[in-house]
Amino acid sequence: MAATSLGNIGNWGIPNEQSGFILYDMGYEFSQQEKTVLTISGEVQGLACYQQKGEVKISGLVPKTSPFNGKLGTPLVLANAIPAHLATTGGTTIVMQISRSFSNEDFEKIEITATHYQFLNIGP
């Protein structure tokens, strides 16, 4: 059931279901490499920013039907758009790590870490 929002509030969590697992947490971390140019006295006079990327972390439960079957090193198609904090749009998100956990008193859980490279385009 959807929440009823009253008053001035922020965006509600995760707008779209992810295929292959029951999504309950999703986060992004953006980073880049940087190189400074210094004067002879050690003051910054220039800066180059490069190799921007976004790390995606997804947590959820493994559904009984149609569970996630992605493989390491393959593209990950996300149902929710990556926030636009990188300098350019486009690119590809690659699965880097998959964690599965099992318990006799809980549901099967899955965590996926993927990296979005803005200039990496994999296509037919």
C-alpha cells in the first residue's frame, strides 16, 4: 500500500521495483580522480578532474519466482535512474560484487555492488 503524504516532504525512497529481487535499499556514491597543478610556492593554480564514476549498492530479498540471475562483470540494467551527478550522461553499469545470505529464520537476502562508467558503452 502506498503512503499518504501530508505537508512538505521529500522524495519517497525508491520509485520503481527492480527486476530479480525485492528491493529495500539502494544507494549511490560518486567519485573522480583529480590532479592539481601547483605554483613554485605550493599553491593550487589548476585542477584536472577525470575518471568520474558512480558506485551503486542495492540490497533486497530474493523472490521465489524469477530471482536475480546476473553474473559478475556483466551490465546491470537499473529500473531506477542514477541521479545526474556525473558530468555527462550515458555509459554502462557493471556488476562488481554479489553477496547472498541465508538464514533458517529469515528470507534469502542479496546485495549487489555495481560501478557505473560514464564513457563505457556496451552494445550490439
